[in-house]
Amino acid sequence: MTASTSPAGTVHPAVSGPASPPATGALRVRPLPAEATASYLARLAHAYRLTLPHLLDGLDVHLAPGPEKAAPAAELHLNPTAQQRLCVFTHIPRPHLARALPRLTQPGPLHTTGPGPPTAHWQPLVPAVQPLRVCTACVSHRSRGTHTTAWAYPPSAPRLTICTHHQQTGSDPRHTAPLDIRPLPELTHTHQQQARTTIPATELTWATTITTRWYDHHQHLAQRWHTRLARLTTANPHTHHPTASPALTCRSLVTYPETLTLARALTRIPPHGLARTDHTAFLHHLATRLELPRLAPATHDPLFTRLNTR
Ligand SMILES: [Zn+2]
């Protein structure tokens, strides 16, 4: 068993044999809320001036062979024994670590759920479920100032990470940095408002479906969203991606205020559905909240479908 010291004086994790007790680390690196396991391990390795494979090696966790991957395109799964080693090393009890890292205790694709030698393996993630960039200032604060990149899982709808304190957001895994939302104070304002009330996930999903359709089909709020997108891309030239336009990668962000307004309005619909005679009053209320002169959804509009769903 060996421990080494880097030129900067940070202690590397002890390299131990299979029968050795798990190593404990000298540095404390706290996870960010909903952080991807791969993101947390990369930050942890960075704090020790190690690469991720070297950190796993030091923890005596076998990294299953596979293509070189990294967040956000892949997630790192640890079997229970490897999870235990990570908890000991980080000084973070397993329930706390599992709460902070939502994928930590989820079974991986290779059935690494049972006991066995500590093992880690990469699982590729499709873009629709990939984690998003976290505010660089918050990451730096949680990484002892050594690191500014981290990835966290957003809610399922709308898919966004927002830091209202530093006014940064992640809306698509293809962006090379978080977006600066200071030119769009309505996004911060909306998010702070949302934090004060609880909107059920069902209504958020419906509202996201509806505003996504309106956005894609240039309906109802097209001009407002176009203006907002222009302000966002001017402040964030890195949103211009070679294969995905900002109109697509910033969609959830551009529509965010109206998505939340709509979701809040949908919570007014009683569980047994809205009577036909109440549709006009509801649409009038919704149009007022969205600052639209009127709202008359066509039969193929998902809002029409929601109003007629029980
Ligand atoms: Zn922040």
C-alpha cells in the first residue's frame, strides 16, 4: 500500500490491494445538487490532481474496459462495493451521497447490483437524458476553486438548470459553457417565483409539451420568443453549434416563463376536467396571464387536447 504526495502537497489516494480496507481521502469535495456521478468523480479526481481512471485505480475500483467516455455523453456506474469505497473515501454517508448523485444507486446496464469486486463501467446516454452544465461560479465554490465544469440532471420538464444567484443556465448538453442570462431578467424572475410555489410534474410536462409545439409551429408567442432568442444568442455566441441551431438548443429556456405561467394556469383545472362551458373563461384567464389579446386553440393544438382530457 502506498500513498504519494503531488508537488502541490495534496495527498493521492492510497493504492491498496483487494483485501485492503478502502482508502479515505484527505480532501472534502461536496457534490452539487443532482450532479452526474461521472461529473462528481471527475471533480474529485481533479481536486487530487489525478485523472478519473487513476482515482478509480487508487480506490481499487476496476474500470470495465470500454470506449473512452465522459459526461455528459455517458454516465459512470459503480457497483455497491465501489459505491462503498467512494463513500469511505469522500467521508460522505451513502444515503447522503445517493441523494446528491441521483444515478449513483441506480442499477447499471451490466447488472452490477449484487456484491462483488469494486467495479465501475460507462453507460452511454442519449442526448434527451444527458445531464446539463451547472453554473461555473457554483462549481468553483464547491471545487475549492480548482474546477469550473460540472454536469447535473435537470427536472424532466422543462429540462433546464438555472442558478438565479449567478444568472447562469444550462439548457442543452451540446453547449460548450453555461449560458449567461443577465440580459433576460424574466428568466431569473420566473425561476424565483417557481421556487416559491409547487407545480405538479404532470402540469409542467403538459405545459412543456404545449409551449414546445407553439414554439416549433411559430404560434401565439412567436414574436416574443424570437426577440428573447436574439437577446440570448447575442449574449452567448457559443450557442451557435455546428449541428444544432440555437433555436433548438435554447428552446426550453426561451419558452420557460410562458411554460411556467401555463403550468400554473393548468393547476386550476379540476381533477374531473373542465366543463365545456368553462373553456372560454379558462382561455380568457390564460390569455391575460400570457399577455395575449386572445387565445383560441385549434383542435390539433395540445392545449385543446389538455382542456378536453379528464
Ligand atoms: Zn451559481
